[in-house]
Amino acid sequence: QAHLVESGGGLVQPGGSLRLSCAASGFTFSLYAMNWYSQAPGKERELVAGITSTEPYTNYADSVKCRFTISRDNAKNTVYLEMTSPKHEDTAVYYCNARRYVDYWGKGTMVTVSS
């Protein structure tokens, strides 16, 4: 059974940094594209960053380009989201997603950007 567990969320000051992790189990991690989504209060879930299973290639939402970095460690079955210079508007629940013909989702981790 596929399982994704996010960690690393919490309170961060604007301009600070935070690293989110997502530990995967129950499927062949290296074959799946991995994504981070965010969902702010009252808004729809949206893609923040993605990384392919091979090469790997990355893509980012325009709002986080040059501030957030997605990476993966296939040996550890883990995907990361390095958040630098976060802004108030980055406050959201962040969800890990695994995608290859099917979607698997974690339960999310809350990130609050506030001084």
C-alpha cells in the first residue's frame, strides 16, 4: 500500500528558510514523478513544484521560481522542497504527490509564514 508522509512544516519568518520532506513507501519510488502542491485557506490546491522520475527535470509555479527547490533522493525514497525567502502568501498546507498513471497523496504539512 502506497504511503506518503510529509514533515518539516511549521512557523517560518518571511525571508527565512524551511525544508519539507516527504518519505514514500509501498511503491517503486524511482519510477514516479513527484510533486509538491499547496492549498491555502479558502483556495484550491495548486502545483508548487515537480520533479520527474528520470533525468530528472524540474518545474515550478511562477510564484516560487528562484525561491523554492525540489529535489529527490531515490536511495532514501524521499522528495524534498527547500523553501527560501518565503512570503506570507506561501502560507498553506503542503501536500506531497506521487504520479505514474495513478496519484498518491500524503496528508499534508502546514507551513505558516509570519513574523
